[in-house]
Amino acid sequence: MLYWALIFFVVAIIAAVFGFGGIASASAGIAQILFFIFLVLFVVALIARAMRGSP
């Protein structure tokens, strides 16, 4: 998921450089949503691992 967020971020940067503001803002929004979903899932996985007591 982090990979896709990075891809959309790169697309947003390239679109912004070439002047496509709508595509750039849409791609940046998608990248931001995917990144926050990744963060939430990462924190949930860390908490689940800590609760299980695995080393």
C-alpha cells in the first residue's frame, strides 16, 4: 500500500510540473489517503503484535 501511495505521489509531482493542476491534486489526495490507511494498519499490526506477546 505504501508503494501505491508513493506512485500516486510521483504522478502528482510530475503532473504539477507539467501544469495539470486537477490531476496533480487528485493524485496527491489519493496518495495522502493511502498513506494514512497504511499508517493505521501499521499501528494496528504493532498493537496486535504487542498484545500477543511475540518477541
